[in-house]
Amino acid sequence: MDESEGRPVDRRGFIRDAAVGAAAFAAPGKLMGDQDESHGHSHDHGHDHDHDHQDVPPDIALRVRALESVLVEKGMVDSAALDEIVDTYENRVGPRNGAEVVAKAWVDSAYRERLLADGTAAIGELGHLGGQGEHMKVVANTPAVHNLVVCTLCSCYPWPTLGLPPVWYKSAPFRARAVIEPREVLSEFGLDLPDDVEVRVWDSTAEIRYLVLPERPAGTEGMTEEELAEIVTRDSMIGVARVETPSGANPGGDA
């Protein structure tokens, strides 16, 4: 599956674009002065401008950076705060928190029961709640059921457990096709499920975010909780992949 519908946007650009959008919504009059060209028509104000519309870079990433500079200059956005958000979700969170949740559920049956009964509370036990992840539901894969998470409306995603959403998760094709033809979408990610496996699609919203508890791969019985967390991937917790048996493990033999 393509990584995006158009030009890829990096993670820092995603955060900055979100901040710019929020600020523009709050104060549209301060930010919309130079959007005439986007309407597809020209006009004459009857007076001279002291600037050229082309001063705004045509590239979307450059536009975001330019808008960020304006917002920082006006005191509407704190650049250090943006950097802190990016660093938190890119370097300190990523999917590590979710992997810790999954690994603990694999080795602790009592925790697994609590996790499936009340995902928010159980994830909170590990300290992994926060903005964009206040209300969590965890759904478990089994040999008979495979779960896939999508956000059909926009890109709702559990940031405290999975970090920043991948570009493809936010794309319109994934959001639409995951509901209409989930097996085909999974196949494009390299995951071909048997016909007798039921595929359940869960639609994340602003009210609730979903996390997939993948099946523990065979041959990992002798691995520690920390070692198990290392093999859990972001994609397996969204549902577009399985957790693979690590090289050196013995999937058909003794632990």
C-alpha cells in the first residue's frame, strides 16, 4: 500500500501542521490573508500590496514552517512546547508503551483479563494513559478472529501507547477500504488470512481508541517480558501484521 496519497509528511510536520490548524481555527483572521490563490481566481483590491503572494512557499512543508514562524512571533505557539511534544511521541513513546502492555498481557493472565475487561484502567496501571488515549478498548486476536483498527472519520489514534500515527493510517484509501474490503487491505500489507478467520474492524473515534492484542507467536515461551516487548510491532497493534517468531526461536519444539 502506498505510504500516502501525495507528498509524504514527516512526523514533525504532522505535529506542527496540527498546531497550525488549531491556531488558524482559533484566529482565522490573522492567518488567512494570503489564501486568494487557493480559490482558483484572481481579483483586484484597487490598491497596491507591499508584498507578493508568492512570498509564501508553494511547498506544503515550507508553508507549515512559515506559518509556525508567524505563530511563534505573535506568541500564539511556543516553539519549545512543540519540540517537546514531537520528542515525547517520536523518541520517548513510539510504540514502546503499547509493546509493554502486550508483553505483560502475554506473561500475566490476570493482567490480560483486566486489560480486556477495562483497557483504560489496565493500561493506566503501567502509566501509559494521556492525551489522545484517555479511553481505551483492547481487542484480542485469536486463531479464529483477527482485529483491525481504523479511523474512518479522520485519524484518531492512541498516541500514549503507539506514538505518532503512520502516514498510511491517515490516508483516505486506507480509512475507506479497511471497512469495505479488509482482507484485501491486509493482503497488501503482506498478511493473508485463512477464509475461516473472522476479520473484525474497529472504528476509533474521539471518544474511544482501540488497541489490538496480537497473538503471542509460538516458540517464545522461554522469553522474558522485556524480550517479548522487543518483538511487538506497531503494525501488529493496529492489526495489519502479526508478531513474528524471532529468529533462533523454536516454534515447534520446547521452550
